Amino acid sequence: MNQNANQYMAEESIGKLMLRFSIPCIMSLLVSALYNIVDQIFIGRGVGFLGNGATNVVFPLTVIALAISLLAGDGCAAYLSICRAAGMQSTGIRAWEMQRPLWRQLVSCLHWSMFF
């Protein structure tokens, strides 16, 4: 891989990097919020107020599940990249393998929360 391809990450100012990488994140959050609004309109017209109530109860649970999965996935991926760059590949792989039980527990908790 070309070493100069990502050289701007080390040379660019923090403010410009934050602006460059925050715009796609903000756009994805806006699209997600717009999807939720449109979804509420269609459910309200099709099902009624009980459908809106059900989706309003479930929506925070999906946001919490997304936050936990991003916390574990992005954090572990960043740690794995740092370990690989430092030449500690076995430490990074061990950390990646340690997060698997967390994923299993999260999926089983979400699975059981749907039924009870």
C-alpha cells in the first residue's frame, strides 16, 4: 500500500480533519432521523396511534443497541489497527477475540427482549 495515501492524516490540522470526517456522520444521522419521521407518518396512517406508540417504545431500544454495537465494534477495530501499526498483531487479535462474547451476550439479550 502506498505510504503517501494517508499522509494527510498526520499533516492536516485537527479542525479540518474533524470537519472532513464529521460531515458524512452528520448526513447519516439526518437520513436516519428522516427515515424515522417518514416511517411514523406511514405507520400512523396505516395502523393508527397504537402503531405509533409501539414504534416509539421500540425506537430507543434500537438506538441503544446501535450505540453498544458501535462502541464495541469501532473501539475494537481502532485498537486492532493501533496494535497492527505498532507490530503487536497478536495483542490486537486477542482483543478482537475477546469482544466476541460481548457480541454473543448482546445478541442473546436483544433476542430475549423481543419475546418478554
